[in-house]
Amino acid sequence: MEILVCVKRVPDTSENEIAINGDGNDIERDDLVYSVNEWDNYAVEEAIQIVDKVGGSVTVVTVGDSESEEVLRREMAMGANNGILLTDDAFEGSDGKGVATILKAAVEKGKYDLIFTGAQADGGSAEVGGMLAAMLDYPYASLVNLIEVGDGKLKVGREIEGGNQEINEIQTPCVLSIQTGINEPRYVGIRGIRKVASVEIPELGASDLGIDASSVGEASSKVKRVDYFVPDTGAGAEMLTGSSEEIIAKLIEYLKAKGGLK
Amino acid sequence: MGEVFAYIKHAQGVADDSALELIVAAKKIAPGAPVTAVFTGSGADLDKVCTAMAAVYNAVWKIDNAALAYPNAEVVRKALVNVLPAGSIVLLPHDTFGMDLGPGLSIKMNVPFVADIVGVDGVDGGTLKVVRQEFSGQVSTHVTCDISGGAVMNIRGGVFQADGATAGGAVEDKSGAAGDLSAKRTFVEVVAAEAGDVDITKSEVLVSVGRGIEDQENLEIVFELAKAMGADVSCSRPIVDAKWLEKSRQVGTSGQTVKPKVYMAMGISGSFQHLGGLKGNPFIVAVNKNPKAPIFQVADVGIEANILEFIPELTEKIEEL
């Protein structure tokens, strides 16, 4: 199996408080801790486990600037065999369809049986995998939490509402968006990162990929982010303040009143 | 602007909750325009739900085919592409089905896609302005989209409240236009979730733990607090992903729907998928070290603290009572 996994470098929301910059047109990006999108780690781990079982290779690809190379190296330290960086000034400001257009061109440069994306990333749209599949005319399954490799087709489980799982058979080549919890992504140590530090990662731009620059980037985006803002959510929670003893005393009063202590 | 359609999910002849929410969203997106409900399925259950929803929508389009008996997104997509007029505006719920269908449908219809809409700010000419959230709900954004040539839009559940309006449309059978419904992905079965040792859907008080617990070993302090309170322990998704607690303890749209009197959200950021599993208007206490965590927007009482320090102190004080 030749597997391509699409990954993204994102601000780590478990490590950062996301704040809005003074102009309201972006988040405050100074001092942000970046990491690979959480879902993508599960996708890469799943790809590695499949290749360990049935042979083949895992390639990780990302659309981004030179700083995105670090997430490719991290996934290669996990065990991905190859990395590809898709980078071009013309790609900047692409909406989901633009990103899918870029990835489609990269897919067509290779020969892959499976293409994985994370189920979603920092924008929360969960859209690139499904768009990519439709552009390629490949079958697609989202929120995949089980993959069993068979002969010419796969059995995939999708996470659906209520903790239930929807089992499907899907032909290859296909695109799958991978849900967290499908596996336990392996730990990447500093030694693993060092081992791949000098591996060359090819960079491909619009002309290398045969992409018409007007079909990607900000100018082609039909869906545009105007601003960032913090919504007026009304009162929100009553924040308890004071010493920890005062806070706990107040909280216990509330819990008694609301039936929280038995 | 194109015609406006809402795709309605249904099971056993009953429409999904989203049926009454999508029409409210549609009226904000295209004020004054008639809204048509689209149903796919097969047999008597389909007829029943179509008839029921004709009371609410201006029209109902029914696509009946054995291949559509289970809503396989690939098959539904083919049917919609064949049946809907070019340039249509299509609304879907942003759930596990809408995420499966929406992005690909937008490509095949050659229209823009906007995911997970939580608010509609207005329409100016052909340009729609909506509200979305990014970075796990920590910030909101205004997004514009030219919908004059059609669009596919996924609407978050529970945001647009049913308005009780009626329309009295008629059911039109569009089955003949469904076309070729062969697919490269085939539905096999639904495997039901396993029951666990504790049924959190019955619990009156829940101590619920999230990513803030940091380490499996630290779960002990959560169980100690729950014991002191006479509560059960539930959790958010990352705890189940890490296999630290069983899936049956997970609160959220992909886990259990709970309706306690008191919900203690400990180190839980409060994603919409998590909050979607919390019903019955419980008294919510949130403890989180990130003051921007979305959970504080919905909690009744909030405490900015590290749960690893806060929980043992709270347990001790409750035990002293």
C-alpha cells in the first residue's frame, strides 16, 4: 500500500490561549506554540501500522511555508518514509477548496492507494478530505475510527452519533479522514527527530505541480474570513475569585443548594 | 439567488432534530425565499416523514430508491446532484453525516462550501455573512461567501432554535430524477456502542474530567472527588482517545447524552461536540486554567485554576463536612 497523509502545522490549542491581535484580522501569533494538527498524528500512525502489516510506504505532505517543514520531519521521525512540502506564494490565503486543489495536484504526481487527512484541523471545517476525494472522483469516508485492509477494498468504521460505529466497505484508491482514538500515536523522542534532521524534503510550487495560480490562493477563495472577534456571550459564568479557601467555601454553598452533594 | 433546500435526516419515519432548525437558518440566509425539504430513503417510513414535514416546509421533495434505504453519503450525493437544480443553496446539519456529505457535494455542484455555521449576520446582494468558530471555539470569525451561484452550508445543531412556524407544502416525488446511484463505498452495518459498568445517562451528579488531568495516574483524584460528592465520573473525548476511561463514560455527540442536575467540568475546554451531549439545563461548574476556555461561556460558576491542585483541596473540604 502506498499511503499519502496530508498534515498541517497549527497553533497548539492545548498549549496556548488564543488571543486576537489589535487589528482583529488575525490571532496573536507571537509566542504561539505550534505543533502538528492532533488528528494528523493519528492518521500518520494508522498509515505506519498498515504499511508495517502489508508493506508499502508512507508519504507525508503539507501545504505551507518553510516553517511547515518541521511537522513533516516530526511525522517522518514517527516512521513516515517520505515528506513533500507544497509551498508557493500563490498558495497563500487559499480556502479549503484551494488547499484541496493543491493536494489533488500532488496526489496526481504519485500513485497512492490510500490518502488520509485528519478529520479536522484548527479551522474546524472538516472539509479538505471530502473535497479532495470529490475532485479525484475517489470514494470517501469521514471520521474513520477503524481500518481493516482486505483484497482490493477496505473495511472502514466511521464514528457516528451516540458512540455507534458505521461499518462500510470502500474501494481503493480512496480518501479517508481519520478520527482521534483510532490508535495510540507513538511517542517521538529527540533521537528520532535527529535521525531525520538532514533528510532532504522536496519542495514543490504551483508550476512544479501544474497548478494554474489563479485557481488557488486568496484571490480564488470564495469563502473569506473577514475578521476575528470574541462573541458577546452574555453573562457567562460567575467567576469565583479570592483565596482558594474562599473559592471552595463559596463553591460548596452552591453545590449544597443545587443538589450536588449527597 | 438559487432555490433553497434543506436536506433532512430521518430514522424510523421520524425527522431528525435538525429538520426544525435548518428551516430557521434558511430563513435567515435567504429571507422571504421558499424553503424546500429534501428527503432520501425508501418505503413507508419515508412517506410518513415527508408528509409530517410538509406541514413545516414550503415544499417537500421525496427521492425514494432502495439504494437510499441507508443514508450513505456517496449515494445521497449522487441523488442530490442529479435532482437539485444548478445553483441551488443546500443546507445540511454539521454532524457526522453532514461532514461526510457536504464538502464533496459542494465540489460536485461546483458551489462554495461553508462548514459549521453558528450564526447568520445578513445578506448583502449575493454575499452572505456568517459566524463560525476556530481554534476549538476559542475565537469566532465572520466569514463571507458569494452564494449568488449556489452554496452548500453545514449548520451547527442547537444554534438555530425551532420557531414553531408552519407552511403547509406539498410532497413532490422526484424519485425518477435520481439517476445512476452506483457507489464505490457500500454500507455494511451499524455497530452499537458497548454498555459500560456505569450508566452516566442516569447520574444526577457528574464529575467530568478532560485533558487538564494531564496523566492517567491523576484520574485517582477525580474518583476521590466523585466519591466524596456521591457523584459518578464521566469524561470528555481526549480521555477516551487515550484509553484512560471507557467509551461509555464519554459525554458528547459521539458519546453519551447526559442530563444531570449538577455537572462538574474539570479541565474540559468545552467543544460544541462535548456540550452537545449535555442536556436538561444542569448547573455547570467549570474549573480550567485557561480563562478563555469556551466552557466558561456556558458554565454557571467558573474557577480559573489548575485542577490538579484544585480537586484535592475541594475533596478534602467536602470530606470535612
